[in-house]
Amino acid sequence: MTPTITAFAHSPDGGRGLARDMRVRWALEEAGQPYSVRYLSFADLKEPGYYAQHPFGQIPSYEEGDLVLFESGAIVLHIAQQHAQLLPEDPNARARGIAWMFAALNSIEPPIWEWTMATVLESDQSWYEQRQHILQERVRARLEQFSRRLGQADWIEDQFSVSDLLVITVLRILKESTLLAEYPNLSAYVARGEARPAFKRAFAAQFAAFTGQVPAD
Amino acid sequence: MTPTITAFAHSPDGGRGLARDMRVRWALEEAGQPYSVRYLSFADLKEPGYYAQHPFGQIPSYEEGDLVLFESGAIVLHIAQQHAQLLPEDPNARARGIAWMFAALNSIEPPIWEWTMATVLESDQSWYEQRQHILQERVRARLEQFSRRLGQADWIEDQFSVSDLLVITVLRILKESTLLAEYPNLSAYVARGEARPAFKRAFAAQFAAFTGQVPAD
């Protein structure tokens, strides 16, 4: 059954693949699973019908027959549980892989997201420069820890998994800042993810949507 | 095999059960699974040996034979996968339950955590009052959405699950503010969780640790 995901009709990221549908598209491409996309305006997100599908009125949601899911992390985990190769089969390695999925979204993303949102929402505030410094230091603290853990390895565990997929989509938020470049092993790790054919297909699909070449469902 | 978790030797929350070991203790109590606790000082968290166990130097970690896990959400999910009753058995309901686990930690906790941290870390800054207002409005936006979704139901789905466990531990961060009380159905939901015998046992255990009556391992 072909799943349907939701995505922004006009993504605020300018087609850079930073919206959270990118995570789900990439996982589906790694799985070789075709999918449809329902594109939503910001007004659509606030419709009661969509709240029934996504209680926080965000993208992406995921529909597959009777199943409706929200939260990009949960959707990616669901996809990984339906398709081999996206998480290790050994139970302990699989549990560790899931721990890294939570880590991507709960330990690595929050300081990055907080900093990014401040650059957008607080740029006209008197405290902007002072808070930017504080927030960047928090981002660096997390990057330093993850950089040390990754070392010179290609991926978090022996094989690429959805743990890497989520961490890389989170680190990509920093691509246009100088922060990521301070950690050459992390820059290389992100580039390694972006070089995967599945990433490229997912990126092209969301970019086509942004440029208005939305494929018909 | 009795798992061992780590917790703060001196919790900064004053024994209110807001540190993240509480989530894991509660899940283990719901599962009827005995456990040991290794108490760590803040200095212990920064030891290289502990970084090998927890890449971000935080509590809790979880050891069970060869398996070492970190991230409270991932640990709670692992416990739920080992014990019946903590997540629905029906695959679709189970996937939705996991989506709510991610939602607790990625959609509900971030604005609450950002606000709480600001009350602690920014109280002497010139921008304190102005940002408090902004942050409280973000918290309200999420509480409003979750309040609407929960309605007058006892739990998110028909039965209590670890989805409720994580959401309630996140909402408890707000207990001593007036924000939670603005949503009577959410206050009642938190109280319903706190009334569960497993919650009470977990709370008592972390409180005993805080008061110095640490049980010997």
C-alpha cells in the first residue's frame, strides 16, 4: 500500500530540504518504498480536519491505510520497522539505534533548533547578539560531544541506519552557519549522508515541490 | 536480569521527581521490573568512562547485561517492548503510541523546557520579562492543542500507556507554575498519572535518594 505524507506547499526553507518531510522522504527512498505527497498551505494546517490527523498542526503526517501517524521521528521508526536494512537486526544493536534516533531529536536538535529560531524570531530584539553567543555555545557543546563519539567512523554504528539519517537531517540545519565547519568530521559525515542516492532522490523531490514543479498525486 | 539505571546523587530538582530518571523508574514500576540505581555526582557525569556509556554525559543511562542505552524516551520504549501492557498490542495502535512518545519529547517538551531553563538561566538578564512572555505563549500554544486532543478522556488512547507516562512527566515540569492550571483537563490528567501506584513507588524511590536515604545497591 502506497503511503501518503504531507508537506508544505510552499516550504519556508527555500527548498533546502530542512523541513521535516525530508526525513520521511529520505527514509522511504532508502526503503525503496514509493509514496504520495499531499501538499498543504499554512492555512490548511490549521483546519480542524488536519488537526484530527496531526494534533499539533504540523507537517509531516503519514497515512497508510487505516494508520495515521505524526512526528517525523515516529514515522521514520515505523518505516524502519517495516523494511530491513534501516536498523540493525540484532536486538541490542537495534535498541541502541533507536536510542540514537531519540538522541538526534532530543539531545542534538533542541539547542540547534533554539539557536535557529532565535536567528529568525529575535533578530530585531535588543538582546539578539548576547543570546546568540549563549545559544551558539550550547550548540557547540553538543557538537563537541557528538564529534568525539563519531570520531573518524563513517556512521554511528557499523552500517548506515535511520539513526544517521535523523542526526544528519538535524546537523544539516547548521550547514549555512560556520558552526558545523568547526567540526570537520561532522561536516564530512553530513556530506557522506548527502551523497547517498536515496538522499539525492528525496532532496530532488522536495526541491521540485518548492520550485512549483509539484508532481501530481 | 535486573537492569541498572543511573541517576543524580544530588538531584537539582529538590526531589520533585523532575529529573529524567523518574520516567524510567515509573516505566519499570509499571512493568513490575526490579532495578538497581547507580548514583552519580556532576563530576562523575564528565568522566570519560561515563561518556562511553552516555555520549552526552547525562542521566539516566540503562544497563542490562551487554546492553547499554541512553535517552529516557528510548529506555522507556525498550522497557515497553519487553513487557506487555505498556503499549497496545495492535500494530497500528502501537505505532500511534510510539508517535505520542516522540510527541511528548519533541513537540510538547521543547517549549516547556526552553521556558523552564530561561526562568533559571536568564533571571538576571535585562530581557527576562519580555522573553518570559514570549516563551509562556509558546507553552500555551502547545498545551491548548494537547488539551483539545485529550478532551475529557482519561488517557490518550483507551488504556494508560507509556505515551501518557512520557507526556505526564513532561507536563509535571509546569506543576509549580500557573500555566498547567489554565487547562483543567490537563491538571486532572497529570493528577491521574500521579495517583497510579507505580508512579507513587517511583516518586518515593527518587525522593528517598534526594533526602539522602539512598538504598544500597
